[in-house]
Amino acid sequence: MPGSIKFFMDEHVPASATKELIRRGIDVLTVQKAGMRGSDDPVLLAYAASEGRICVTQNTKHFKPLHDAGVPHTGLIIAGKDVTPRMYVKALMLVAGASEPEDWLNRLDSIKSLASYE
């Protein structure tokens, strides 16, 4: 059974990956469902943190500098545009099944590195 890990999906994360995670019982909230489409990236990261959610995004260019600057967050997982929905599901299922929210405080990782674990 999935743990207490929760995700906040940026608007560019494939909908098919989000739907599959929800189907598998993972707690996922999208930018769209939160009514935050088009919001500035610092606002999105702060919102995810206020909700205790790991932020998942393809926007490395804007989110990684926030992490590097020490902006507090409850986890940040980045993905390149070449990451497939299947890779998202594999990586995020691993995170949900093998970690706790406190493991992700101010942690940055990537879908590709997480998806490479067996």
C-alpha cells in the first residue's frame, strides 16, 4: 500500500502518467486541479511545500535554481522532456513505496536517476 508521499505535478507532466499514478492509489494533485496554471515557479514550489507535496516538473531551468538558492521545499523531482510516462510512473511509484515525506525535505532528484533503480 502506498505510504504518505504526496505529489504536486507541474502542468507539463504527462497526463497519462498522472492518471496511472492515481489509478494505482497515489496521492497526486496537478497544477490544473489546484487552479494554479500559469503561476510563477516560486509560488508553485511554495504551494507544494505548504501542502507537504513533492513537486514534480520538467522545468529544470527555473526550479533547480530555487533549490540551489536554498528555497525550502518538501521535495523536488525534475524530468527532462525525453522522459516517458512509463518512466514517471516507475520512478514515482518507487518514491511512494520506499520513502517517507521527511526523506524528501529539501531534496532534489531526477526521474531518470530514480527510474534506473530496480
